Amino acid sequence: MPTVPSGWYPRRGEVYWLRVDKKRPALIISTDALNRHALDVNVVPITTVYHGRLALRVPIHAGDGGLSRDSWAKCDQVTTFEKAAIQYPPVGRISRQTMTRVEDAIREALELDRI
């Protein structure tokens, strides 16, 4: 397991493996200001299982974010994990275009445009 550098913290837009019930990828969505100091981070889980009827699942193509397979960001399942569950180093960083689609889907899932 790689040594975590001093001062490291997960950055918004990075993909990491999380150590939960099994190893799962997740996208960091909380702000870097919070990520730097908080003990936990907000994430969107990532799955390789396609669900055609779930419009809030944003496609992430293989290679984007360092992922080896086509995947989907589960924007309807925003959650929080302790940083201790994050496996360093990051898998990669998703593209700005994908992050914009994720942000839009999160806004829709949480009805943030309607407040």
C-alpha cells in the first residue's frame, strides 16, 4: 500500500477506491476547502451496472477518471464517508465535462434549482 504524503487530502473531481463492505469506486464531490480539513468527504458512488431507466446516473466512459470500464455515477445516492475509508492514491480525475453532468444530475436529484 503506497505511503500517503504529508498534507494529502482528496480533491473534488478525483476518483478513489473506498474500503467499505467491498472495494468500491467513488467520486469526490465536496469542496477542496472542506476536504482539506474535515474528517469526512461527500462522494457519489460509481457502478459498472447500467440501469437504463435511471436518468440520474451519469455515464463515465472507460479511461475517464482512470476507470478501466464504462461506469455510471450514481448521482441519486450522494453520501458521506470518512477519509480513513479512502484508498490512496486516486484512480484519476474525471473530465470537466463529466463533472458538469454530475453536478447537474445532483442538482436535479436534490431539487436544488427549485429552492
